[in-house]
Amino acid sequence: MTPPSPLLVAVRTSLILVIALTIQLGFAPGLQVFGVQGDLLLLVAIAGGISAGPDRGAAIGFAAGLAYDLFLQTPFGLSALTYAIVAYLVGGLQDSVLRAAWWIPVLTATAASMLGVILYGVFGTVLGGDLIGLELVRVALIVGLLNTIAAPLVVKAMGWATGSTKHARARAVYR
């Protein structure tokens, strides 16, 4: 099976980003759990790292973060920085670990979502906000659990968008 052209990958990935941004801004505010909504664009970035590797995942994360930053009242680029770093870390982790079970990407997405929220809080505090505290841990746990629910679907969608398959991305356990 030949991999899709770079243009097709860009169009598919853009489509996923637009759909995720629409859901995040339009529907997610009404689906809050304990006053916290999931971060679907962070999950898209993580799924990009899982399915496309560290470099392409970071690019997807940066694009997702920039798109979300256009609608947030936070310092511009904060989400882009956070999402790119988390997607790069996840992509590197997925490259070095054999994905034999279906739940490994889901567990990875859960942990990475919590890490992303905490990094966002740390970077926001560095830039002058007051985001670090027990509330940040509570938000990270809830976002991690909410993103866990959507992770299988989003990882599959990003696999389709990037043209990645388990066989094409599967490597030896260690490089």
C-alpha cells in the first residue's frame, strides 16, 4: 500500500483540526464535568504524535495549538508551545515502544493529556499567570479522564489523516 501524498495528508489533517476546533468551541463547553471540559485539540496533538511520530506530531500539535490560541484569552502561542512539546514527547515514546495492545495508545493519551494541562499551567505561570496549585492537578485529572473517552476515536482519525498504519509505524521494541 502506497502512502498518501503530502498534500492529501495536509488536507486530511486540516479537516480533523477544523472538526476538532469546532467541537471544542461549540459543543465542549456544554459537556463539562465538575466545571472542567476536555481539551480535544490537545488530544488531536497527542494522537498526531502517536500516529505520525515526533516530528510530524509536533507540527500537528503546533498547528492545533495556534488554531486554539486564536480563540483563547491567554498569551498567544501558549497552547501551541505546550501541544507541540507534548506531541513530540508522545511521538518519541511511541517510536521506542512496541504498540502490541489497543490500550497502550489510550493510556498514553491519558497520561499525556494530564502532562499537557500541567505544562500549560507551568508555562502560563512563567508568563505571569497564577495557575499552579491543587486546582491544576484536579483539572489535569479530569481532562485526562475526559480525553481517555475520546482517545480511541481521535487516534484512529489521526492515523487515517496522516496515512499511518500499525504495520508501517511498527518498529522494533528499541532502536
